Amino acid sequence: MPESPFQLTDEQRRIVQFAGSSLVVAGGAGSGKTTALAARYGWLVAEAGVEPEAILALSDSGAAAERLRSLVEERISRGFAELPISTVSDFAARLLREEMAQSGLDPFVATLSGADRLAMLIERVDDLDLREHDFAGRPIKLLASLIAQIDAQKAMLISADQCAQRAEAADGAGAALGREFAALYASHEAMLAEQGALDQGDLIFGALSLLERPDVRQRFSARYSQLLVDDAQRLSHAELTLVLAVAAQLGQVTAAADGDCAPASELSGGASNLTAIAAQHNGQRIDLTRSLRCGAQIVLAGEAVLEQRLSPPLRGEPGGTVRGWRCSGERAQAQAIAGEIEQLIQAGSEAESIAVVVSSLQSEGRAIAAALDERAVPHQLGASEQLFSRGEVKDVLAWLRLLTNPADASATVRALARAPIELRAVDLARCVQIARRRKLDMVSALHSATESPQIPPEARERIVAFLKLQRQAAAAIDELRPDRFVHRLIDRLGLRRQQLFAAQADVVEGLRCLARFEALAGRFAERAAQSSGREFAEYVVAVADAGLRESDASAGAEQLPRAKVAVVEAGSTRGLSFDHVFVAGMERQRSVDDEQRELSYLAITRAAESVTLSYSERGQRGEQQLPSQLAEAALAAAGAQWEERGEELFGPDEALHGAFNELRDELLGDLPRVAGTFAELRLDNDLDLTLGVVRYLELAKLAAVIGRPAEQDVESALAQANAVLLQSATAVQREALESSPLDELILSAEDDARARSAATARRGEPSLEAFLPRRGEGLVLSASDIETYRACPLRYKFARVFRIPQEPTMNQRFGILFHQVLERYHQSDGRSVDELLALLEEGWRRGGFGDSDQERQLHAKAEHALRLYQQRTANEESRPVWFEKSFQFKLGEHTLRGRVDRVDLLPGGGYELIDYKTGKPRTAAELEEDIQLSLYAVAAREAWQVDSELQSYHYVLDDEKIPLPAAEIDRDWISEVVNEVANAISSQGFEPTPSVTACGYCDFRIACPAAEL
Ligand code: SF4
């Protein structure tokens, strides 16, 4: 194995010094393809006398092009103007610029990103005819997916006209959808033309047509003489066509591809791209057969997950460790990985040489990050392009949202809860209560709150400060350019200042993220010269809501940061290399596709020294899970066995480190707030200061216990620290110290998140007890309350304790209307479909539904569903007897209440409980842990003294009825769940449990700190 990047293997040397015209290089992960290409670039300059600017080097992504550029720059010792190393579309843009006169382009033409085009479609959504495409209640998501489809067409070199011709020729199912898409594609192109703009796909179309002109080709050949292509397997059909056109012109091409990690996809030809390049000039091929990165065992494991090989097997140097961990749960998995990483770092590994590859950043990634936090291991969750999920950026977004839509209660709640306002949770709950009771938007409710006797003076001051800021920002948003407005808003909110007080490790990242957000506003202002802050706000909020990333809105995502363990998804690791890789979440899927194989291969082969594959034996709801087929194959190939990893109780020091970090961050983060109170002449200024000083004393106590001599136990170290602190503290500080739950945490020294959050919770936060749904000693709960809490306790707090008002979405209003139509139909003893449809029309009009594409689509769905419903009920032998029947009963000290949509009397005399659903059907397996129908069955017995034989969900839009097996009805289980949830709510346990499923549909993401990275 070569020891320096300048040392080459024999195979690489043959590539570098290749004297023919066309060469293709195939090799697996870590075989040194990019290094060989960079060395060839250097050799062509140094030995073959080619000008550096005459070697065109192309890759599929900005990150890959940058990696190649930095390797090339290391190898060129002479000066140069600019190396033409870029992505294929950047090269196309450059060619269009260089040949501006021939391309006929407007010199000021703008290239719009995916996000810009989304904003363009949102603005003109009323002009689009979308009846066939399913909005599924999320129009922005639909538009974003249509833009992705247009990009896919362009990547296949299919123009809008060709798309329309194909759609016209098609028939059968989906033809109407195809025609509608073709019309949208044409409208999209017309809108771009109106704005004098292009998108990325147009750049390639434009470059290809330029290269058809003899004069352009002549100038092109005079400018460039060599073409190098890296990662050719990832080029789309359009990119490959342009590469082939350039190669045909220059005649000198060297292309490299990973033949193993290259399944063909809708967008890229995979390994066949290499064959196309080789065929063009009858090129030679060199296979790189040694992995220069991975030890032999890792190579074997990586290759075992591939279905078919397109190049000869790779050989690795002897060594490399492959392990498999069967973890008892997701937490055990996170702990095992974090513990191992801590040991690696203690043994001398650099944090940046370690990566944890997760299948989802939101769920698994977050669990790993929490475990790393507890051990104070520096890490970053996700690549830095997750800008819109960063806490400080979400603070700015929340303000932009509330300024453009004062009815956005979630955004206002976030702005109130965060610096510089920091309204206490209990006062927030009071303000939300005022908004709800008086039916006001949050900003108007805050005006009323300043006069309400319920709001204490200190909270009133904070609300006044919020309203002042809101007034100033609302006045400036239409006056200032986007970049100036955002800059000023960040300054007024003091976000940069707060960063300076934050924990050291986060400072740079936080400041960089704010700078990137400002840069985004700057680029928006450049593109739309006359725009104001409001237009940028609407644009960026739509981009963030559509789930697009900053890289969709701007050029060039950033690289992973240094000096931190990377917790990333496999797709973000392309081209990267680590010493140690942990691949978490290798649970079995129903089937394995090419993409999963590619991602597993990618993840495993990032490791030089060790790779650990792990899976959790139990899912989030306790269900049994098996290891993935790919992990089994990888372990078998490397001769490794599964090792058991259970949930470890933390040792005292790990829990203490975690608490120390949280307290330290809170203390530093609180500094600007406490300092800010000095100028306010408030009566309780000294309280804030005292609590801050006590926090410092607690930190000192924790530091003393953590740093105790090896022979001393925790208890005596704590007693010693307390003796010193209590002696030197003032009477008030002593009182605060003595009432702190920190000592309890230190002594129990177990890793209980709730214990730690109690110990580190901000002092002086009053209880939310008054806002809990109490009745007597117990709580009042519905099935949906229980489900909300079980999905995420914090969501429950936002929805049921704060009761943050949410404007019902169109789909929610539709669901309510559908229920009403069915209820009225049965109550009036309706029999015919005409009666049902007449009720729909009546409800539609009264419900304020309009005539947009989305509404017309819902209307058509409703009509269809009602016809099916009528047919089904006409044929059923059972007889509906009750509709919207309510219940209330006691389970222990708690009151359960709710309403059953329909109860049928079965022919045999029993009853069936039916709940209508207007969402997508869930399978019986997915309903295993479902509580709603089981609770209804218990309710029927307790409240109506009726034993139900059957309980079913009726998915009315799909006319599907899913019965819940009677065996699932278990009163003890229901009572256990109810007690568990009620106790947790009573003790105000509202820790978030983020997951892709829960957060994906959560209305409170902007207010939620856990949805941040
Ligand atoms: S965004 Fe996710 S973690 Fe946050 S409240 Fe919603 S569901 Fe819970």
C-alpha cells in the first residue's frame, strides 16, 4: 500500500502515464481512482507539457469536483489561472457564458435552483391545472415532487415537447396523469422563459446544442486538449451525452468509475456509462484491483453486499476488523456505539477519523447524538447542509413566519420561548389561552395579554419587548432588501451575540450557519433585485416547509466539519474515508433493492481499520427485529459473529459528564439574558443573578466530583464539595443549593434522562399543573390524547397543554365534512346515493370549500367514496344503530371520553364499533399497538354496557374495512397504557421523542427544539 498520496501503485502509474487517446479505469471503493486521475492531471502538465487550463476535469457532484481539485492543486507546482475542474452542469454553464454571443442568451440570465422554481410554481399555482395529481393535503410537497420529475425528464434529455408527444401517445391507466404532468412541464418552461431564466437541465441542453456548431467546436478544441472524468457511473444520461460530445471533440479522455457501486437508476446509467465512454474511441481499460483504503476483511464484507460485480474482485491488505452487534434496543445500540467511540478517542484516535452511519438522522441519528453528548464526545449530526434544522436558523425562520403570517401560532410560540424574549412556559400557556378564548391570532392575543391580570409584571415586560421587536420588524420587512432585513433581524434578536456566549464547540458552527442564512438572502436579493424582506421570507419558509435543503436553494453544500465524529446518512459519505465506521440500524427490510446494496457497500467501504454493523433487536414499539440480509452476508464473508450488546447502566461519571455539559451550556447561554436584566431596573434582577451564580457553584460541584481522586467514592467527594460550597455561599445561594435536585442525580448516578432534565431544568420555572386536563385526582383523556402522547410527549404538550391553535388544514376540514355527511345521512335514514351527494354539496358550500385544483380533487374523491359507501351499506347485513355516540367512563382515577363514529347491530345480535378514517389504510400488522378501537371496546362495555363483537376502521376513501381482532382487546393492557401515559403527563414528562413518522406530520416543528440538529 503506498504510504503517501504521491506514491502510486503500478496500476495507478499505468493510468498516469497512459499514452493512448482513450482510457477507462474501473475499480471498487478506495482503489485510488481519484488519486490516479489527479496524478495524471499533474503528469500531463509536468511531463507532457499540457497547459493546466487545457485539461477539463468533470465530476458528478460539487463535493467530488472539489476533492479532485484539491488533489490536483497539490500536484501542480507551476502557476496557473484557473483549473477547469467542475461538475458537468457547471461546465455547461461556463461554456454558455464563454459562447454568450452564439448561445443567444441574455447576458444577465439567471440559473434558478430547485427552491427558486418551487417558489415560482407556488406563486402561480392558480394558473396550473392539477386535477389528476394527488395533493394529499400537502400542495407544496406535491409541487416539489413535480419539480423533481421535471428535473428527471431533463436528465433523460426529454424536452417539454417530447414529454407532451409521449403523453399524447399513451393510453390506459395513468395516461391522464401523464398528460397533466406534460402540461405542467410546458407551463414550467414558459414561466422560466418569461423570467429570462434557466434551470440546471437547460444548461446541458444549451451546451449540447452549442457543441453542434462548427465555430464553437473549433474554439473549444483550441481551448481544451484533454478530458478527465471522475465518478462516471453517477452521470445522468444528459450529463453523459455532454461528456461524450466533449470527448468526441477532444479525442483524449480518461474516465474513472466504480463498477461495483453502480446500479443503473432512473437517472444514471451506472456502470454502463463507462462502457459507453470506452466504446466511443475503442478505449483501453485498466482495472484497479487493490483497495488502498480498506483492510482485507472490510473489503470482503463490502463486496458481500453487492449482487453482481462488474470489475474483478478487489484485494485488500491483510487486516481490518469487521464486527456485528445485536443490540437489545435502540438505546443499547446508541450507548454501545458511543461507549466504543469514547474508548477509541481515549486510545488516541482523532474524532474526525470516526463516522457513525445511520439510516435516518431524525430517529437513529438523534439517539446516537444523545449518547455521544452524554459522553461529551464532539460530534456533528448530519452534513452541514441541514441548515434549516439548526436551532439558531429556526429562530430566524420563526420570526420570518410570524411576520408574514401573524396567525402562525407555533412560530410565535417559538419566538416567545427563545432568546431574547424567553417567556416562561407557564406564561406562554396563559397567552395561548387568551388567544384561544378570545379567538385572536397570537400577536393580537399578546396585545391583550399586556392588560390581563393573569399575566405577572415580569412576563408583561417580556411580552412588551416582543411586541416592540415585532412592530419594528413588521415595518422593515417591506422596506428593506432581503439581505439587509435578515442581517438586521439577526442583530436585533441578538442571535450572533448569544452565540458568543454559547458553549465553545458550537460557537463557530452557529455563527457560520447564521452567515450562511444571510448569504442565502444575499443571493435571493441578487436574483430578484427589486425584492423585499417579505418576498425572501415567503420564499425561504416555503423552501424549508417543502423539506428542501439549503443546497437546493444555493450552490455548493459544505463539507463535514473537522475535529468531530460524523453522524451521517450513507449517501453523505461518498468520497470520504474514516479509520473506524459504525453502521447502525441494519434491521431487516421486506426486500433488498439495488439502492440499499449501494448504500451499505458505500458505508462499509468508508472504513480503513474497522467497521461495526449493528441492529436493534426491538423496534420503537417493542416489536421483534431481525438483522438485515446485507449485514448477515457481510459478517459471513468476513467470518464474524453477532455479539450481544445490552443496555448498560451508565457509570456515575458518564451521567455526570452529561449533566455538566448541559449545565455549562445553559449557564453560558443564559449570560446575555441575565446581563440584559441589568439595564431593566426590575425588582427581581437579583434573583436571576443569584440563580446564575448558583448554577456556577453547581458546575464547580460537578467538576469537583468528576475530578475526585481515583480512590475517593462519589458520595464522599460530594459531601466534601458541599461542605466547601455551603461555607462560602451567601444565605440565599445556600437555600438555592440545598433545594437543588443535583445531589440526587449525582448520588443515583444512573442515566435517567428525566432525572437529569429535572436536575438541569431552569430554576424558577413554575409548574404547568394548572394547564393539565385534571378532573378530581385524575386526568381526562381521549384515545387521540393517548396516541399523541405516545407518539411524542412534547407534541402532546404543544397540542393539549399549551393548546397552540392550529389552522385546520384542508384535509382536516375535509375529514370533518365527510364525517358530518355520513352522520346526517344515517340520522335522516337516508337510502340513496343521491341523498348522500346532496348532503355533500350542501356541506361543501357551507364548509367554505372553493374551486382550487386541490378542492376539486377532494370533491371528486368524496363523490367516488360516497357512491362506494352507499353500495357497501346497502349490501351489508348489519344495521347501523348509533352515530357519533359519545362515551365517558372511569378507569382508575382517570376519566376516558370520546365518541364512536358508528355502531352497527350485527345479524347475530352482537355489535360492531366502526371508526371512519379519511387517510391511507393501515395494515392489520401496523394496527398491532393501536389503542383507539381497543379503548372503544372497553368504553362500550363500561359506558353503554354493550359487549362489542367487532371493531373496525373503515377507510372510506379506499372503501376498505380493517377489523381489529377481538384477541387484541385487553382491558388490563388498556388500563396499563392509560395509567402510564397519565402518570407521565401528571409528572410533566414532556421530553420529545423525535422520529421520522412523528415529526413528518407534526404541526409544531418550528416550535420544537428536538427537531433541530
Ligand atoms: S417535531 Fe417531532 S419531536 Fe418535536 S414535537 Fe413534533 S413530533 Fe415531537
